[in-house]
Amino acid sequence: MVSDFRKKKYMHVFNKFFDTNKDGTVDKKDFSEANANLAKLRGYAPGDVTYELMKELLTNLWDGLVKQADTDGDGVINAEEWVKLWDEYAKNPSAAAEWQQLYCKCVFQLEDASNDGAIDANEYANVYESFGLDKNQSLEAFKKMAKGKDTINWEEFQELWKQYFASDNPDDAGNFIFGII
């Protein structure tokens, strides 16, 4: 059974980053809205190669998510399905589904705006500000996540990711990977 702490983290991601139209479910339209938001953040325009690549990536994420999580076959992911999905992940994070691995990589690359292989506080905060999170709180979350370092590299990010979705320890640095919950 999923703990209240992990459920709170899962629902933070669901509500802040996936359910873009705030209707209590995640569907393909939410991914289209996310694509528009991310394109605006990066300055991509429809028709640009990078815009189309991002759109394809988000389509692949949606296809994997709905295939794995949509247990009632209605074409949308509700909160119960979302929590169940990540609770299953928490049992064996090393056996993540392909779309979950892609999602992790996508978030890292999105945050690594300079494409230097590491995320710094400003890169991190800018992404979360574009999703409506407070920039100062995001900077504070980065400090906690980075544990005093200036950057987080890909290997570190993957471990923080696993902590976020699998750990029940409120002191784990990975709990701040999606900002302050």
C-alpha cells in the first residue's frame, strides 16, 4: 500500500505537471498543452525541427503512460491509476518502463537548458516557474536537492528520481526533484 507521503509526491507531479487543464485527469490534450508550454519556455515555434521533436517525444510519453496506467481503458489517467502506476514503480525502480526512463531523461534535458550535462539552480527554477511554481521556492528546493553543490549531473539526477518516486524518507534529497511539495 502506498504511503501518504509518496501519494502526496505523486499527486504533486500529477496536479502540477500533467493535469494541465486541471480537470482531475490526464489525457492527450494535457500533453498538447504541455508541449505548448515547453515550446514557449524554449522559444520553439510550430514547424521548427526542435518543436516537432519535442511533440514526438511527448506523444511517445503519452502512448507509454496510457498503455501502462489506463487500467479501465477510458483513454484518460485518473488519480487512482496514477498513484497505482508509481506505487508499482516504487517496488522496483530499476525495472522502470521504457516511457518512465524516457520521462526521466526528458525532465533532465529540459532542465539542462545549457546542454552542458548538468543542471544548475537557475535552469531548474526557470523550468518550474514556467509551470507556475514560485521561483524562490524552486531555488530553495534545488539547494536541498543538490545538497550544497552548484550542479546536478545525469547520474545524480537518476538517483534523485528514484528517491522521489520510491522513497518514504522525507529527508531524502530526491524529494525536491519537482520542487517543494
